[in-house]
Amino acid sequence: MSERTYRRLRAELASLENDGLYKRERPITSPQSGQIRVDLNGTNQPFINLCANNYLGLADHPDIIAAAKTAMDAYGYGMASVRFICGTLDLHRQLEQDLADFLGMDDAILYAAAFDANGGVFEPLLAVEDAILSDSLNHASIIDGIRLCKAQRYRYANNNMTDLEAKLDEAAAASPRAIVIATDGVFSMDGTIANIPELRRLADKYDALLLLDDCHATGILGPQGRGTAAHFNSRADIITGTLGKSLGGAAGGFVAAAQPVIDMLRQRSRPYLFSNALPPMLVGGAIKALQLARAGDELRDALRGHARHFRTGLSEAGFRLLDGEHPIIPVMLDEAQLAQDFANRLYELGIFVTGFFYPVVPRDQARIRVQMSAALSTGQLDRAIAAFTQAGRELRVIK
Ligand SMILES: *Cc1c(COP(=O)(O)O)cnc(C)c1O
């Protein structure tokens, strides 16, 4: 019986491999940064790193490491409990209040990951008599969170406000108790920024709440890195985010919103109630990371400059990019196998990038998603552009 299952799994894995869809992980032996070391057949080779979410370059920042160590010395290694049983530190509340203050919300609540924040935010707030409108390119964790909730679901075409309004009309026709519009602030595979002014206008017109997953925007966009809504001088009603990207890159997630929303999540959100409190070192590190991110206009300027430089370099070399201004730069290759081959060739040339293909992006839209970091230097970017150009010619992606 079990042998039959293992046989089936082996066959499915073999077909992933055949279709060029099999993902391989490469062991890094250094801290996350602009340059990393990778174990290559027992030798430690340096690579230029173009695919971490380490936007502000804080992942190996000495002040964050020191703050994490201080918190570990003061509070120990782990909490061995969930928050409401005996797992809430003064430090947890400080981080929650710092995040709320940063994002201009009443309060915030921590989760083990943004995946959990999105997984746990819908079900406690909404029921069958409510409606959720979700962007078609929303992150997997939003999709899962919505699945766990009994509200009526409507999906609108990516960042398409005409379609959203049509779906809002459809939803409103059923006279729902509440309406939530859920969107990524920045779409992680494309780097496009959600049309917040229009989302806000429609949310107000239909008396809906606007929920923004700002994982790829917190620390990066807007004044002091306050995110996508601040970038447009607008506001969201509920913001979900991560501590695992620009804010130090370790782990942890959060929801920031009005008081009754946060209070209800503390009572009813399952990934919060039934999962361990964040370890003290992560919380201490994140408090410091948030301070550095708020003060980090120089880092944001460097990041923007790098994105412009890299986009210009690759466009001039003849690559097809998705337009945008975000440090996510998708280099389109269309076929999964080509994206894999391209990433492998770049790897041989000392550039660490990953091919993205189905099911992470739609079929026939495989790509290399490059991500800029303030930790990179212009020299490293130019070396990377030269390597892209060489690999692109060899694989006949460019002339
Ligand atoms: C990375 C990401 C998440 C998940 O964040 P974790 O904290 O790593 O779980 C959720 N939503 C979006 C849009 C993301 O990019």
C-alpha cells in the first residue's frame, strides 16, 4: 500500500524533472549579503547575489546582530509557549507598538511568518455573509487565508480596477455585511505596484476595507519606507507584512490595523493562538531593524539607484524586462527550461540567481527575477550585467 504511494511520488518527481520544473537548493556557507559564498563541490566560491529579499542590506547588519544577542542574553533562547499562555514578553509588545506607530495604525500583532499572518487574518474577521475581493496575482498565503474563510470570494484581474469595480458591483448586489479588498502592495513576481489611489477610492465608494500585503514594500517604498500606501500618500485599513525581507530578513510576520481588528485576531486567529511566540532574539533584532529601516533614506536611495542602473544595463543589452521602478526586476525568458539553463549558466559565471517558472509564475512566463540590494556595489552590478550579456548571447536570448 505505502509502496504504491512512494512509487507514484517518484513518478511525479521524475515528471517535474523532465519538464524542467524541479527546484534544486544550493547551500550557502556565508551570511546573506551582496556577495555570498556557496559550497561548490567542497570548495567555497564567492557569488554576486541577485536574488535575496535583502533590499536594504540589513540581513548581516552588526547592530541588528548585536541587538539580537542582547535580547537572547536578557530573555534566553526560546519562549516555549504561545503568546496567551505564557509567551508574551514586554519586548513583543514593544515591537508590535513600534510597527503600529511606523505604519500609522492603532496596534499590530506578531506571527511566526507573514504566511501565517495572511493565513490567519481573514477567518476571524469575516464569515459567510461577507465578501472578499482578491487580486488574481496575490501571494499564495493570501489565497490560502481566503480559502480558510467562509466569506464569498471574488477574483479580479491583476491590478485591473475596471474589473475590480465590476466584481464589487457583483458582490454588492448580494448585500454583504462587510467587503474586504485584498491585494499585494507590490506583486512579488512582477515588481508592479498596486494602484492604491484607485483601490482606496473604490474601497471608500463601496464601504469596503482595504487589506494590503506589503511584504515587498515595507522599508522600501514611501517616506521612511512606510510602504505602498504611504508611497501614494494614501492609506490602507489592514496591512500585513514580514520581518523576513527588508526588516533584517530573519523571520516573522505581522498584521497592523485598527484596535478592534487586532483585538479580535488575538482572540481568534488560529496561527497566532496555536503556534509559538517569536523567539526573543528575533524580536530584539527586528526592533533594531525597524529603527535602521526608518532612518535608512541613504539605503533606499542606493537601492533605487541600483535598480535604475541594472534596468538600463540589461535593457541596453537587449533583454526583455517587465517595466517598473521597484528593485524587483523580472528578466523574461518564457520557457521553464530556458530559465533553468540561464540561471545555471549565470551560476557558472559567479552570479547567484534563480529561475522562476510554473507554478510560481504562469506557464510560458518563466523568468529570472533579479532583486537589487543596498548591499550590492556598482562594480558588482556591472560584473553581473556583463555575465547576463555573455549568458544571453550563448543561449541566444539576445544578439
Ligand atoms: C514573502 C511574502 C510572504 C511570506 O512572508 P514570510 O514572512 O516569509 O512568510 C507573504 N506575502 C508576500 C507578498 C510575500 O512576498
